[in-house]
Amino acid sequence: MSPRAGSTGPQSPASPATLAFVESPVQLLNVLEWAHAHALRAAALRITGETSGPPGPELGAGRPGGIGRFGRSGRPDTSGDAETTEAGSGLTLVVLSPTDPMTRGQLRRMAELARDEGYEVRWEEARGGASAPFHTVGGLAPLLRRARRIVMGDPFSRYVQLLLTITRARDLVVVDDGTATMEFVSQLARGERLVRWHRRGGRLGARDLLFAPVSARARRRLTPGTGRRVEVFSSMPITETPDGVDITANDFAWTRARFGPPRITKGADLVGTSLVETGVVDPDRYLEAVKGLVGTYGATRYFAHRRESPEKLHRLAVETGLEIVRPDLPLELIARRGPIGRTILSFPSTVVHTLPLALAGTEVKVAVFDIDPSWLTANASPRAQGFLSGVTDTARDVHRLSAVTTAT
């Protein structure tokens, strides 16, 4: 392990051809999905004598068709360990670790999966004090300058935007960071500055103004040009495609190959959201909606979002009787491993797009419940309702719930 960063996995003396930056568990999952798809695509192109850009994960990284360390049932599997040492030699994952304990815990588990797939994982305590950013950027600068491809999970991240100003890579890949990917692509297509959807409409703060030149430069780097390729690897519906950007579909093939099929229970499970924590939805109205879903559909378990507050979750448990489950992995993996309810209820969020793909071939039904405009707080972005409706409207293979009995 690096004394500063706490790296996991073997440290290769050679510079990686591909460097991936992640700040959340789902970003790391989607990098693994991209690596799996890239390896298969590269192998197919080699058969035809074509190329697919800089070297990346080789076929065998992640052992396509195998069962991985946690197996189809989620149990450890050690078969084939000898082949993982060099399998992912073309890719290094860099975790820019947040401070939130739940997120860190899920990232640690995802880092284990990535290492077991043969990839090098470098853990950076990127927010561990005032001097942490300087140590992180300084330590990564040599790798950034030599990397030929950069994969990122959050182009809105100031950290990632700063790192983009250092790299000379001509091949940039953006993997899903939830529904924010839809907004990123739309803003890039319209030539707008990069701003998260729930913050749009407000004034720029002092830190925003100070960072504006860096953000503008990162946005230019993410715009395709001569000798510069940009790919978006996404399971989200992309309605506005920027000129020159390659859109590649993420169908969660790696997840389906490594896990499941799950054992399906008779009941319904409810997926939580952090819309209260981000100031978009009123907490009392959210509680009323959850009570209504429990009463109408008989949900018994509540899969908490990693950013939901303990206070809110305690209140939900006491007032609804739901069993609160705090997953240690992204929900796509939890659901695929099982057991999972025959019906999964969700508010507008990433999972209404990803779970039908991860659970393809099973009998699980995903149902989405709209956010009523009256639930929004006074501080919610003017675009909040339209964006959330768009998330639901564009979801495929889900059942839409337009009304629910509210508990009284």
C-alpha cells in the first residue's frame, strides 16, 4: 500500500494506458462494465484487423463468462485466481475517496471486486484534510501526463475537472454517474457550462467563480476535436448527442455474467432516494408517500440510498414498519445477487433505468412512482420537476405508478 494513498492491488511499475477516476460505488461499477465491454469489443476488432484506440483491459480481464470472486450466488470463488494478475494490466482505477462512511464502505467493497477482476486499484484519501488535494494531485500528475486514455465517472466533479487540465490524454471516456449523465450530455450538446441539475438556477458562489476557469477548460477538453475522442458509456437514454461524441450502451453485461440469477421473493421492495438530503423534496411529504406505497403495495424492505441520513431512516422505520437495509454494494449488484422482491418500487432515480438491465431475464418487475410538484421544497431548482419527470418518462421496461393512497 502507498503510505499516503492506501492503494490496493499490485503496483505496476509501468504507466497504465488507461487511468480511471471514480468517487462513488456506482461509478466504479460502471468502469468495470466499461472495461468488460471494451475488452470484448477490442477482441472482436482484433479478429477483423481493426483497432479501438489506446490499449485497455485485455480479454480475460474480469474473466468474461466466469463467475468472479463472489460467484453467481454471491459466495466467494477462488477458481482461476492465477489468471487475474495480468488480466487488467491496461487499466488502473483511482478512487478519489469521499469522507462519508457509507460511501467509503461501498467503495472498499467495490475495490475488492475490481482487484479480484485483475485491475490495479489506487485509493486516494483525496479529502483527508486541507493538504490532501495537493498531495493527491501531485501524486497523480506523472500518471496523468503519461496516460493515453482517461475514464471518469463524474465530469461535474471539481476534482475530476482539475485533473483533466493536467492530462495529455486524447481519448476521454465518461461512464454513468446516475441520471447526472443525461444532464451532462445535454449541457455539452448545448454548449452550456457544467452545472448539476439540482443546483441550476441559483447564483454562482465565490468558490464557483474562483473555479470557473478550470471548469471551462475541462469542458473544452470534453468536447471532441482534432485528435481528441470522447465517448459516453451509459445506460441512460441520451436524447441530445453532442457532435463527435461516441455513445456506447451499457447493458450491464458484466453484472449479469458475474452474479445471479437471484432468488425472487413474493413481496415488494422499496428503493430509497436522497432527494430529501439534496433539498429537493420536503421530508414530511416524502414520509407520506412512503407510507402510501407500503400500504398500497405491501413493501416490507427499504433499500436506503447511501446518502440518506440516519435520522430520516429511523423515522421511516418507526412510522412505516419497514425493514431498513443499508446495502454494502450498488443496488444493481444487490438485486442481481438476491434475494429480491418480485416488485421493486422506486421514485425517479438511476435505478429505474439500470435495474431492468441488470435483472434482464428474471421475473422481477420495476415500478416507478412520480414526484408530485407539491412535494418540492421552496429551495428546489426551477428545473427539478422537469428533470425528475424526464427521468421517469424516458425509462424503459418499467411500470409507471401515477397515483398512490397516502397514509393518514
